[in-house]
Amino acid sequence: MDFSLSPAQLELQQRTRRFIADEVIPMERDPRQDGHGPHEALRRDLVAKARVAGLLTPHASPDLGGLGLSHIDKAIVFEEAGYSPLGPVALNIHAPDEGNIHLMEVVATHAQKERWLRPLVQGHIRSCFCMTEPAPGSGSDPSMLQTTAVRDGDHYVINGLKWFITGATGASFAIIMARMEDGSATMFLSDMDREGIVIERQIDALDSCFTGGHGVVRFTNVRVPASDVLGQIGEGFRYAQVRLAPARLTHCMRWQGQARRAHDVATAYARSRHAFGKPLIEHEGVGFMLADNDMDLHSARLAIWHCAWVLDQGHKGRHESSLTKVLCSEAQWRVVDRAVQVLGASGVSDETIVARIFKDIRAFRVYDGPSEVHRWSMANRLSRGTGHG
Amino acid sequence: MDFSLSPAQLELQQRTRRFIADEVIPMERDPRQDGHGPHEALRRDLVAKARVAGLLTPHASPDLGGLGLSHIDKAIVFEEAGYSPLGPVALNIHAPDEGNIHLMEVVATHAQKERWLRPLVQGHIRSCFCMTEPAPGSGSDPSMLQTTAVRDGDHYVINGLKWFITGATGASFAIIMARMEDGSATMFLSDMDREGIVIERQIDALDSCFTGGHGVVRFTNVRVPASDVLGQIGEGFRYAQVRLAPARLTHCMRWQGQARRAHDVATAYARSRHAFGKPLIEHEGVGFMLADNDMDLHSARLAIWHCAWVLDQGHKGRHESSLTKVLCSEAQWRVVDRAVQVLGASGVSDETIVARIFKDIRAFRVYDGPSEVHRWSMANRLSRGTGHG
Amino acid sequence: MDFSLSPAQLELQQRTRRFIADEVIPMERDPRQDGHGPHEALRRDLVAKARVAGLLTPHASPDLGGLGLSHIDKAIVFEEAGYSPLGPVALNIHAPDEGNIHLMEVVATHAQKERWLRPLVQGHIRSCFCMTEPAPGSGSDPSMLQTTAVRDGDHYVINGLKWFITGATGASFAIIMARMEDGSATMFLSDMDREGIVIERQIDALDSCFTGGHGVVRFTNVRVPASDVLGQIGEGFRYAQVRLAPARLTHCMRWQGQARRAHDVATAYARSRHAFGKPLIEHEGVGFMLADNDMDLHSARLAIWHCAWVLDQGHKGRHESSLTKVLCSEAQWRVVDRAVQVLGASGVSDETIVARIFKDIRAFRVYDGPSEVHRWSMANRLSRGTGHG
Amino acid sequence: MDFSLSPAQLELQQRTRRFIADEVIPMERDPRQDGHGPHEALRRDLVAKARVAGLLTPHASPDLGGLGLSHIDKAIVFEEAGYSPLGPVALNIHAPDEGNIHLMEVVATHAQKERWLRPLVQGHIRSCFCMTEPAPGSGSDPSMLQTTAVRDGDHYVINGLKWFITGATGASFAIIMARMEDGSATMFLSDMDREGIVIERQIDALDSCFTGGHGVVRFTNVRVPASDVLGQIGEGFRYAQVRLAPARLTHCMRWQGQARRAHDVATAYARSRHAFGKPLIEHEGVGFMLADNDMDLHSARLAIWHCAWVLDQGHKGRHESSLTKVLCSEAQWRVVDRAVQVLGASGVSDETIVARIFKDIRAFRVYDGPSEVHRWSMANRLSRGTGHG
């Protein structure tokens, strides 16, 4: 058992921390962003900075231009990047690209990698992941998938409606999940400018940290050549799991940074703002909230590190990643909510970054499986005696 | 002990409920509103509808044009009005006007009432209440008041900076709290277009339900005639309490409506949306959240009714209004947060009204004394043996 | 709407309060009690005192010797009685007798009343209610009832095993719930000394407030004459509801007294005990716990009063009594747990009454339907649109 | 970063686990125990078993007969031992002996070690730690120490009253904390049969897991030779910290085992007990509680491991041990409370071991500094910028 970081990890941690402090935080009030997220122009500027700093797409394999980070390495770097809402954009480690890169490294063909993955890793283009559907389609329950793919010669014809497709607007290509005639699911790759793909509208979401926001995407008789199937026909649900377990964990890592930021802002405020004769932090009612934050951040970080280590051992870590996702999304949420409360009027307004984090992070308890679905799958494993504890 | 509503109360409840359903909810997506709240034009349209329905400014005394509602009456009507974020705007019962009307009815002179209160009650103008100051001024701790008023002949000269002044933009007049040379505080009335009053900027707050948003207002050598003192010189802190105890309670009432709305939207969704083979509401994980909402709404409503009854008995109800404010702001918050969770993707976006309520209600745990200040004053009363329990 | 108590209610409240303070609390350390509860001799002494004070079995109808209290009246008197763990014993209002009296008043024959109910109301004898069974029998799910009653001439022959039968040891008679051949259930009355009834053992429960403790009772070919059927054949499940809704509520009332007691003891301690330079209560960390107690006690009391009023209106109040049971059992639990924490070492030991209350009250979240079953039935009503909120 | 256990740690973990399962759990209903804890005769039998298994006093240094465990090693072994309430008694790792052994290893003289420490490590005798005093003495606030030691020739004369002295009854010797004339504190060693030491009474505590229970000990003109001072004169407060930081952590380790046991019992029950048509665990309301337990156990274990690692690095870990104590005591408490709830009637009675664990563990939120004191010291460090997070 060893909780120490290697010299290389420490160097990466410090470098990322300085990069965020020096290059990214000063751009947080850049006007090229709105309720749907940072604009493409801002994203490109940020990515350029990360490229110079040697921090671009660090999780990708070295032959694609990344740093080939282990899961533990990612835990360290992604938390630092998450310290600013713009950090993951700069490092090109944001959802959904981060998870798409991971999945494509595992299952894409060489040709697919050259065509789509390499420019994605280089930060030149963006992608989206078209899985979630509005009612009565597939939300928390993937078996309710309604979008269909039907073979037609050497093509597949895709029809369906997807929503909450993060980054759809401005994405160059999509991974599309569709149901086959036999009930199985398959993933397809397609450029977004293909005929039949229409972004019907942008969703006004609470969060505004994802470039391209969240779109509603309609697929009408979209013809995808068989060579653009991602991986094997009928393996869509399995690949979704390949993508999701680590993707869940990288969410935890990035939000850990955001939560820590909110806590730091609140702590600094509580040290300097006085009321009733002393600094806020010397009031137990405030100090206890910050102590609780400290505990929640500690718990979340340890759970992330542990789960990352499990994945690094080659395990699937499905129980650990479910557990860590619930634990982090709820602990980090409490941290941010307490930070708002400590800040008072400054917390419920854009006077500090915290209100933005507050709006951004709320959806984390919903995305990638709401807490209730993960608790249910944890309980199922306990029921079968296959969990831990 | 009797929990029944009188026939008149029932009629008023039903009438308000219908008005909100028929006239106000259909306007919730009216484009004349933004992140700073409904525009004045929308407000005027809504007020006109309430005037027709005989529901305008119902808490004001009949000789001013109101219905002279008791506190219990208000509990019933304001909850119904709060069922839409636009309801309190329509009925002219929103902060800060509602509390200003109450205070001015108690302490303003006849001339002051004719000049400012009557048009306010009639919905023709709006007002603001300039008390809160940025650090190091008066926030939760009123004794830190920095704005000064100095006598100069038959005028007072006011200097200071106020922030989070709800409704300042577009307000016709203000009540201004300032410190006297002897350390006491006084309230002043002033038209907002008087020389030396400048709204420096709008604050970007999480909420967007108040017409005029929240402004930062600077007072530079503002000369107010002695005849425009509100009430007595040196009584500012006492009047603040006169205003605050019932104002806190009317906040609870309006937010009760909002929380109920969120719960109703979530319940309807949970009945119709299916996952894993049955409607969401039949999953205990979802059903229990809605049952918890039901309990929280019930607790909050009973506390409001009880506190209203205490005030109607002529008591100041300072302990009860503190208790009720904390209890409601936290219970209603939990209700709305659970509603978001039940709704999932639809909850973290503007697909339903709930995300808007979520953003609007967060500040309630901060406004009018954060939970921590009220818990502290409750503990002080318990310490002296003057609370209840 | 009116929260005031009538003069008669106030008098009864004050009289009960004085009786508990003067007559019952001084006996709390009486050695005639152990881990299974007060001994019969102590019970008789306490009952004698209540008889003198005119407070014995006050909920029974006047013709049986009670005061014919309404549900609201009971809310007031039972809370006062519950201020001591021995108070409900003294007033003869403890489970299961209190609920048995209520049920028998509604459905017993005249002969049954004269034989069993009258001496029960007079405090001369005790009774028990034999419904709950160990696995795989009827616990939270009444449909799993395993005990059988088979007609044999003008008798019924009962076989089965019941457990957690409160007050069985020392009870003169029992109400026994058994399954009929057609799957319906029937309640039977029987003296406890009848052949075939054996108390196999006492259960060591956390609580020690019930005379007779909790027993495991075996019924082996117990022959009960048809004239001792309680009410109608096949109506057992319905009667269980008749008994349970108000019985749940009287539990809330009694525990409200216990929780208030724990809070009062903790508050007195926090006022007098110093640490770190001031009384504990002036530390926000302690004061906030007591403020939270104050809120929880207030919420629980209002919910009790409201539900009592609903029952007094003649409604069944099934939703309200479920809601109130969950709300009270959880709120009162929090109050007692916080009281333990405030008291520190004195809280986790018998230095004060609070540790005893702590052990006694834990089961309330389980008895009469655990929180989970009530949340589920509340959710079912919300699902059908028949709850409130 | 590495979460794996070494082969030696795994062997020790498995051996301890088997020992507890095979030798200790079968004795849990041994009649030689009561509300004040296991009797000395039972303790000796258990210790003898651990001696045979090579698991006695494993934290002591090898030259005293222990295994010289690191803090991480202890985390692993003590959790396993804690799986039974009798496990720590058997391994001789229970409070207060465990902490006394640690302290004496660091500061006792050779003669003191031979006289008191060696037989203590060998399990032949027990000790107690006399620090806590009743009001108005030293409880949470050590500066309120009232017991005095006055120099008289080559002796010190001790006077004072201590309470909640765990294991006092039956202890062979005591470490006594007393105030010097200059306000500093000193620790003294004394046999318990010395003149002037009287155990006035046993305290009836909620817990019953400590041999000897908790006593009230009066010191009246107790004469202790100067050679029996433990360590240096005036260093008492510092030694208390030397003892407390690791002692707090070993508490966390042992209770982790107890909480895991409660969870396992509840999980097994929830798998086998049916209600409403399926096993309890398949009801989300139950399954979610068990999933929450899984998360809480995981968080607590990771925090323990991390803090143990910090101590193993040679750091004092005061922030980490405070944080871990609060986090564990509250998380483990929730686990046990949920286990009770899942078990229902079986949880609130001695039908399973869980009710005993429930009573035993409550005090952990109070002992060794209540949560409030640790939150306060954490907040103080955050205030000075010396915490982490």
C-alpha cells in the first residue's frame, strides 16, 4: 500500500496546476462563451495553449500524440485540469471526446483512426456520442433504444432521434448507437455533415461547460457504409460499457477539480469576510461546512484513486466505477452547495466562479447513469454476493 | 385547533389557482424575460390580468385597493401565486414590493403613502429596498452598516454603496437604510431618479424571477428632505425587523408554490416515463423521493400556517419566523433538488420549468438571513430559555 | 385555521404535565424494572397514581371510565405523558393496550367488552396483540400471515407462531390474528392461560419501556369458541387497519414527549456545561444541533396535530397517518440522537434518561410498518394521484 | 500509488479472519459477559486462543512479544479483529490497553516497561487511562483538567476525580493525568491497588464491549514516587497527543470491522427474507441502503488506509487523524443504523449481533473527541491554511 506520487506524476501535477493558474483561469471571463458553452474560437485558443505546454490530450497513446497516461496518472492530471471549467476544454479531455478517444483506441480500425481519431487527438476537430434518446427511447435504460439501423447492401440506413448529445453542434463526426433488426445494438461512425443528419435544436441546460452544448439530433435515412461500423456488428451495448466505466471515472476526476476550486474560493472568502465580530471561518457554523468539504473532497479523491488503480490492474471495475461515480457526484455536489452557502450573496451570483460550477455540476448526478441506477446495480451485485465492502 | 379553511379562503384559493393556471402559466415562455428577470412590459401585462381577476396586491389594506389579507389568508393565496415564477409578479406580491408595502402601511405618513404607496399598491410603479452592502459592509450582520446619512439643514445627505438591491433597475423609489452619526440607523424614502443615485451594474444572479433583477446602487451626496424620512429617526434597525419577520414568511409562502410545482411536474413525469419495465414512480428509488417531497411540502406548509397564525394573534413571532424560514428554505430546496433528480435530463435543462425553479430557489437559503444566522438566533433563544420546542 | 388549545385542553395539558413531573419522573429509577420493561408491581403503582389524578385511560369512552378524548386531545395529553418513559404506563395509554382498547370499542360485542375491555380500561389487566410472525411469516407484509384458524364445530382451532408480541408476558388476554381457509384473516380473543398458548421466550429488545417486554408466543391447537371472534369472520385485515392508523399516530404522540424530554435534558446541559471558555450552547456546533431539534420537534408536533384533526373529521387518514409516522419517527430519532451527542459521555450512559430514550425510540422507525413500507404506500398513492402535497 | 497488500499482509489478514470466524464468533453468546463487558475469565480464555494463533498483541514491538505491525498492517488486522465485538479483547488490541502500550513503548523507562508493559503485552494484566473528568473538569477540553499532583519530597500527591475510565475495574495499573502547580500536566503510573485509589462506581454505558466497563475513579492523597512519572514532568498534554492520534485511528480500524459485520448480517438477511413477493434486497428501498453501506464502508476504509500510510511515513497526521475519526465514526454509524433498519424486528433485538454493535458503536462519535471538536480543529487548520483538501 502506497499513496505517494512518483516524481513524474508530481511533475505533471505541478505543471498542469501552473498551466491552469497561469493560462486558463485568466480566460474564464472571456466573452466567447455563453449558456451553451465555450465557442469554438475560444476552444481553439485554449487547445493551442495546452499544445505549447505539452499537455494536450494527455490520455491518448503516445503514437497518436498523447502522453499515454495510466488511470492513476489521469486522476492526477484531470483533477488539476478541472480546477477551471475551461481546463478540460484546453487539455482536450472533456466529454464526450475523452471517452470517444478511449473507445476508438480500443476498437476502431486503422483507417478509422487515421481519418477521425488522429485529428481528434490533435485537437483539430471535435466529436459527439449519439446514444441517449428522449422518451420513450433510451435514457437510463439502454434496452429501450429506438434508433434503428437496417442493412441495405453494403450500407446501413439509420433512423432515429437522439437528444442531450453533448458537443453535437460543431462536431465533425459522431458515434451513433442504433438497434439492429435482431435486437442487438451497433455503433456507427459518421461525419456530421452527412445527408440526413440534422441538429434540430440546442437544449438549454443548466451547465455551460461543454463546447457545442447539448443538441437534439435527428437521423433520417442516414446511409453509413459498412466500413464505418465501429468494431463489430451487434457489440454496441458491450462497447458502451467499455466506454462508460472509465468515462464515468474521468468525470469524477474533472469534477473533483471543480469542487476543490469552489471550496478554495469559499475558504478564502470565509477567511477574509467578517461578520458578528470575527472572520466567517471562525464561526463554527461556517467552519464546520468547510471541514465537511474537506472530508468530502478527501473521500472522493481516495475513491477515484482506488478505482483508477483497479482499472490499471486490468480489471473492469464495474462495481468500483459505479460506486465511485455515485460517491463523487454526491460528495462533490455537497461541497459546491456548501461553498455557495458560505459565500452567501457572492455564491448565488456570478461574483465568483462558484455559481457557474454550481450550475455545471448539478447534472453530474444524472449523466452517465443517475445515482439511482448505479445504486440499483450496486445492490444487484450485493444481492449476488459479487460486490465488495 | 382547526385546520379547515373558511369558505372565503377556499374561494380565494381556488380563484388564485385558476388564475395562475389559465392566465399566468401560459406566459411562462414569454420572450420578454431574461437572466435578470421579467421585463417591465411583461410585468405590466401580468399585473393587468391580476387587476381584472381582482387579485392585485391582495395583502394591502382595502382603503389602498387591496383585500386586507390576514397572514393565514396570505399563506393560502401566496402559495397559489407562487405556483408559477410569474405569479407573484402578476399579483404584485413579490419581494421587495410586498415587504415595502407592509412596512409603509405601518410607518409611512399620509403624504408618503399618497405619493409612493398608493401607486405601488396599484401596480403602476415598483420600489426597492436598499439595505444590503458588499464587504466590508452590512450583509448578514446589520451592525456593519457603512452607508451614512448626515444632517444638513432640513436635508440628510446620504453616501454609500448597496448591492443585491432587488428590483433597483426600473424602480421608481427606494427605501434606503443609512447609519446616523450616533450609530443608530434610519430609513429614508427617495425617488430613484434623484441626483447622486446611480445603478452601477446588474448582478448576474442564479435567479431570474424578480423584475429588475439585482443591482449595485451607489449613493453619492444624495440629498433627501427631512420630510422623506420613513418613520422615526434612529428606528431603522427596529423597522427592518418589522419588515423582515413577515417578509421572511411571505418568501416561504411563495416558494412553497414553486416547490409544489416542481414536485407536481416530477410526479407527472414519473408516472408517464418508463424505464426497466415499469413507470419510474413504481421504482422505489423514485417513489421514495416523491414521498419525501410530500413530507417536506407538508412540513413546510404546516410551519407556514402556524407562523402565520402566530402573527395573526398579534405576536412578533421572531422565533417562529426564523424557524419557519430555515425549515421552509431547506425543505423546499430538497423538494426541488429531488424533482430535478427524478426528471433526469429533463430536470437539468429547460425542457420543464423545474430547472428554472432550481436556479431561482437556491438563493432562498441565503436571502433574508442565511440558515446559519437564523440557527444562531434560534440557539440564542434556547440559550436564554425563550424559544419553544 | 386555528392553532389554539381550548381551556379544557390547556387544563388537561397542564394537569398531565404536573402529574408526570411530580409523580412519574421521581419513579424513573425505581428498581422494579429491567431490560424487559417495568414490572407489573411498578405498573400497578403508577396506574394507581393516575387513577387518583383522574388521568387513567383517558382515551377510552366515558361509559368505560375514560375521558373520551378526541384525537387532538390525545395529541396533547399523550405528548405530556410521553415526557417520561413511565408516563404511558401510568396513564394506561401504552401499546398495545391503547390500540386494543380503541379497536375493541369499535368492534367488540357487549359481552366481550364487559369481560375484557372494562378491566383493561380500569388498568386491572393487560392485553397483547398477536399479529407479527417471524420469517417466513407476516412481518411488514401482512399477506404472509402463516398462523391458521380452522373451524371445528362451534370452535376455531388456532396454530401458529407469533413474535415480538409486546406485553405478552403478564397479559390476561390476547387478540390473535389468523388466516382462514379461504385466505382471509380473522381476529380472535382469548385468555392467555388457555391450553395451547405458550410464551416460549422473551426477546431481548433495545427498548425497555413496555411492561411485559416482547415475547415469542406459540399457539398449538388452541380452541377458541366462535363467540370469541372479534368482530366479523374474514375482516381481520380491515380491522388491523382500523387499529393501526390511530395506533401509529398515538405512537407519534408518546414519542414526541420522549424526544422533547431528551432535547430539554440536552439543552439544560448545554447551558450549564462549559468547554473552551463558554457554555456549550454558545458554541454554534452545539447550538445549531439544538436549533435543529427545535425545528424537528415543531415539524413533528404540527404533523401530529394535523393528522389528529383529519381523524377527528371522520376521515381514515391513511395517507396522513403514514406520512406522520415516517416524519415523526425520523424527526424524533434525529432529536434524540443529537441530544446524545450534545450530552457526550453523559449521553452514552445512564447518567441521564437520554440513553434510555435513545434505546427505546430506535424501534419506532421499525414498529407499525418500517419507514420503507410507509414511503412505498405513500408513493403508491402519489402514483394513483390520491396523495396530497 | 498502490493499493495492493503484500503477501505477508494478506496472510495476516486471512489468518485473523479465520481466527475470528473459528474461535471468537462462536463465543459471542458466552454467558461470562454483561452490560459492563466481558468478564476477566472470558477475556483470559480469548487471549489464550489468540496466543496460540500467534495473534496476541500484534502491534507491540517484537522484543516485547508482538509482531511490530506498521500502521497499515494494523489497519488490516484490526479491521478483521473488529469483526467480532470480542475480537479486540482476544487480540489484546482494545482500548485503552492498545493506546497505553503504544505510549509506554515510546516514553516509559526500561524499569517501567519490565514492571508494567511486558505483562500487559503478554495479556496477563490490564491497564486504564485516567484522563477524563466529570463536569466541571476535563472532558472535550483538556485545559479544564482539575486533578492535581503536588510534589512532596520524592513523591507526588494526587487528588482528583476521573470518570468514564474504561477498564478501570480489574485493571492492574493506571496512567493518571494530573495538573501541576505551574498549570502544565504530567502522566503518572500507579498500581490500582495503591492506597487512596477507589473505584466509586461503574457507569452504565450504552456499550458493553470493554472488559471492566467504565468506572468512576477517585484519587485521594495518592502518593506516587517520582520514579513512576511516565516520561517527563509537564509533558502530559503532549503525550496525550502522542497517544491520541494513533489511538483514534485504531478505533476507526476496529469499528470498521464491526460495521462490516453489521452490514454482512443485514445483507444476508435481505437476501433470504421475503416480503411483498421478493427478497428484501430486491426492493430498491432496501437495496439502496445496502449500496449506501457499501459506499460508506469503502470511504471509511480508504481514509483509514491513507491516514495509516501518513503515520507510517513518520508524520504526526493530526489533520488526517481528526478527519478520519469524524469520517469513520459517522460513516460506520450510518452503516450500523441502516443494518438495524434492514433487519427490522431482528435488528432492534438481540436476535442478531447487530443490536449489540449498534449500542456499542454510538459512543464512538463521542469518545476521543466528539465530532464537533474535531470539525472545529479541522476548521482551525483550514483557517490557517494548514489543512489539505
